[in-house]
Amino acid sequence: MTNKRDSRYRAAQQKFKARATAANLPCNICGHPIDYSIPHNDEWGSVNMDAFELDHLYAVATHKELELDPANFRATHAGCNRAKGNNRQTTKTNPTTRQWVR
């Protein structure tokens, strides 16, 4: 497995983030917009849960060969990605109006 500080991983992540930013991709998990200008970590080193985080459709833990494959990358909020963990999410989880109005 490639270390997340590895230059190949960082380069792939930065290239994907640039493409996602240009396309203004929403979160692949919740479907809401991502503010790509929010830094990943705040001034105390804590993760900003609304910031962009690269997600892998197929978890690296089970598909190491896909870690650097851009076709396996998804744009997500850090909070959504961390809540998902290694589970494969294929549909958006944002509620419809009818669900949250009740």
C-alpha cells in the first residue's frame, strides 16, 4: 500500500482535486456541494469535516491495486468519507424533502 505522504499519492490526489474543483463536483456520498476552498485541516490540526477529501470507490484496504487509479477516486466531504469508512457507497444518502420534513 502506498503511504498517503508518498509523492505519487499526493500528486494523484492534487490532480484529482484540481479536476473536481474545475468541474465543481458535489460530494459523492451526500450529494451536497463541496467548498473546495476550505483547508483540509484547521489551525489546530483538526480535520474540517466540510472540506474536500479524496474517497476511493473500492476501499484501498481490499483493493490495493486501485489506490492510484483515478477511475477509483471520488470527491467527498471529509466528514462523509470518514463516516462511510471502508464501506462501498453506491447511492447518494442525502434525504429527499419528504423524508426530512416529517
